[in-house]
Amino acid sequence: MKYYSSCLLLTFYSFLFFTACSPRIYQPKPAEPVLLSKKNQLKINSISDINMSTISIAYSPKENFGIQMGVGGNHNETYTINNSGTKTSFLNEFYFNPYIAAGYYKLSNQILYEIYGGLGVYKYKNTARAYLQKMNNLNLFIQPSVAYVNKNFEVVFTAKIDNLNKGKVILSDSVLTAESLKNYNFLDYKSYFFFQPAITIKAGFKFLKFQLQISESIPFSNEYRSIYGLGYRFPFDLGRGRNGLIYGFGITAEIDNLFNQK
């Protein structure tokens, strides 16, 4: 009985180890609905989830028009340490996603409508011994949102269309098995489109609120679903090409009448 139990545990941990070491090239940043509602209003937003941590600032220089800029980033490392204390990294991944956006908003009876379009760069780097060492992408997106807003509570639905356009790619001379090579099928494609719906709930005070976000990232084509990494989607996906539900937490602050003269 102990023998079978040991075999089951070994199989389970081996599965976790190999799925954890599969590539996770694309980690979408949290949705960041801007939620500007008046001229000379400033918003500062910070949110983190399992994929990325982001911080952004948004400002409305004129009525019904807003601009936003921010940056997202993350670092993942998978490694082992042997009896002599030597550390061996299997993955040592860095993600960097600065961006800027501009858009239109309209507030009517506590219902806020907005649509923003933006661009940025999405950089991936793996400094461990890996097949894919670096991949740079141009990131384009359009993000409409509708929200109920008041001074203590906000609920927002966002539907983002995200695009990565592949740029420079650096590969190592590693020889992969046919099974491992499937993890890199996305390299056959120049452009990747994703649908990223999100619900964000904010509660607190007029000028400072805490937020909870539930989102998902779904590729338009299952042909490049491996860009997420096979291990990363388990147990939410089981091969259907979705990224699984993502939970984010953060804070948001606002300053009204920033440059108004008294």
C-alpha cells in the first residue's frame, strides 16, 4: 500500500513540476477601466493579480476626454536547490508592459460610459536555459466599459480586445522533443487577438477605494492557445485555450479640480 501511495505522490509531483515549467509567454495585465467623469480630474490606479502588477495615472484635460498611461510587470522563477546549495533555474521570466491610451467618456445619471484605445509594448525575457529567450511585441487594444458610480461604490463591466503583434524573437539552440515543441506553436503566428472581459467592484470613500476584479483572457484562435503555457491553465482549461478566471486586488484614488484656479 505504501508503495502505491508513493508512486501516486511521485506521479502527482512530477506532473506539477513539468506543468509548472511550461512556458507562460503571455500574461495579460489586469483590466484598468479609467472611470474619469469630469474635466480636471486625476485618477491613480494600482492593481495586482497572478499575472501582473500594474500602476497607472489618468487625467481629463477637457470634458468627455481622458488620457491614461501606465506600466505592468511581473517576474516568475522556477528553480531547485540541491544538497550542496546550488540553485538551478528552469524558468526565470520577466514581463514588461508600458502603455498609453486615450478615449471618450460620458456620465449620465450615475451611469458612466467610456471607450479607450491604446498602444504599448509587451516584452518577455527568460534568462534561464530555455528555447525562447526573448520576445518583443507591439501591444494594441480597445477597451469599452460601462459603470455604475457614486462616491462610495462602483461596479464596472469591461470588454477589452487585446492584440499582440510579434516583433523580435531570440531562440536558443536547444533541441526540443516533438511534445515540448507544441508549447511553442504560437511562434508560427505574427498576430494574436484576445477577448478579455472583466468585472471590477470598488468600494470605500470618495477619494480612495479598494477594488476587486474578476477577469479572463480568451484567444480568438485556439491555434495559438499555447502562448499561455500548458501548465498555467490547469485546472481551469484542460486544453480549450482559455486562461482561466483571474482575481485581482488593488486600490484607486482620485483628485478633483486638479488645475482649477480659485
